[in-house]
Amino acid sequence: MKIGIISDTHLGIPQSPFFLENLKNYLRALELLKKQNVDLIIHAGDIFDRQVPSFDIAHKILETVPINIPMFYVQGNHDQMRTFENNPALNIVKEHYDLVGTYNNGIRIYDIEDVRIIGIDYIKESLFEAQLKKASQYKTPNTLLIIHQYITPYFQPDEIPCKEQGFPIEKVRSYGFQYIVNGHLHRPIKDGNTIVVGGTSYTRFESIHFIEREWVEKKVWTWDNGFQDITLETTPTQILVGDFNNIYIYIYIWIELLIGTYLMKKMLNNISSQTFT
Ligand SMILES: [Mn+2]
């Protein structure tokens, strides 16, 4: 039994030129995993880019990029959509994909053969340990824990502008899960039985994840009693590096969002999955 793992696809990002590239990378990632004959795909969060996306865009994207493999998904900080009730992101994914796992006490659980998958949706760092504790009550000897958090040392607090300090991986490990999968951070890392999946996408924050502005290699993973990485062939895309303390950057981002959303709607009317093959 083989499981495919992807994360941070940031679909529907309304900023050009990321929108089309991210859609292409998502399709490429799914194709790679299909070739690996995976029985399940784990998505470690941030399937969509906006908490408040245009729903017709979200629907159209998932229609354009279909998969016929069940998906286990935890919600990232981007796709929680806290301004709506009942997590519409989840409902949109459910409508188009075979979304597996059920919530028990706020923890998402799915059993496949002798493997248990436990997912914790993105949560403020101050509340994360309580969720971990809850999740650990459900663990079995062969469990994959899926989270979407700022985890140190993979995350360095000065790396991106953020209010969180970062939660230490040692503390996560102390709860005894056999395998740990973290989304959220876009640079792929393997550290024993822990992986940071890394995003398939380009976003503005990506630039800050660069080491001396080199392109971050994008990866998807498989799990079969251990993690294996597969490099995703991508088209490097020009990224604007912003000074996030500068108010003009925020004005620029908002203008870009408005224009980007308009362009995206126009583009979506003209594309189909054929566009990417
Ligand atoms: Mn995230």
C-alpha cells in the first residue's frame, strides 16, 4: 500500500503569474502520484490560496483538475475561510473529490489497511499542543500525523513576518506518533521519520524561503513504511521580493489581488485540463 503526499498547492492564487503555474504544478504533482499507483493522496493543507476565494473559481479549478484517488486533507491557514460557516473550502473539496476521514473531537482520522492517518487542521500555536494531546489518544503503532504548523527548527521565526514563535519538533515527537508530516512551510525537508512536504506552488512568501534567492526545489512524496521524495519539474517563475514593512507593498498587493481575480475568471473560462498536458 502506497500513499502520495502533497501540500500547499495554493490554487486560485489571484496574483499573476503564480495562478497558472500553480495550477500546472498541481496537475503535474497529481500525474506523478498517479504514476506511482498510490492508493491515497494526503494533502497537508492550503489547497486554496484565499480564505475568502471566489467560489466559482474554486469549483472550476477542482473540475479542471480531477482526481480519482481518495484524498485525506487537513485545512491550512489559507483555506480555513473563517469568515464563513461550515468551512466552505472543505465542502467544495468534498463536492469534487473523494474526501476521506472523519472528525472525532476535532481530529480528522482515517484508517487504510494497518495504517492510521490522523490530521490536525491549522490552529493558532497557543492551542496546538492541546490538539496534539487529543490526537495522541487516537494513535496506533503505525500512525502518520498530518499537521500544518510553524515547526522549528524547519521554520525560523525571523524567516517570514509572523506572530508565532514556532513549535519545536521534539515536542511533537514526544507524543509518540511514528511518522510526522508537516505542511505550511514551502521548503521540502526530510528529517528521519518527519517530513516537511514543501509546496508545489509559487507564492510571494516563497522568495523569503530562498537561500540566496535560489529556486526552491519542489517535491511530492510517497510513503510506504518510509518517505520517498520525487522531484517535481516546474517552470521557475519571476517572484517579486517585497519589503513587508513597507505600506506601499500592501497597497500594491491589494491592487494586484483585484486585477488578478478579474484575470483569473477570464482565464478559467478558456482553460481545461487539456491546457496542461
Ligand atoms: Mn499555510
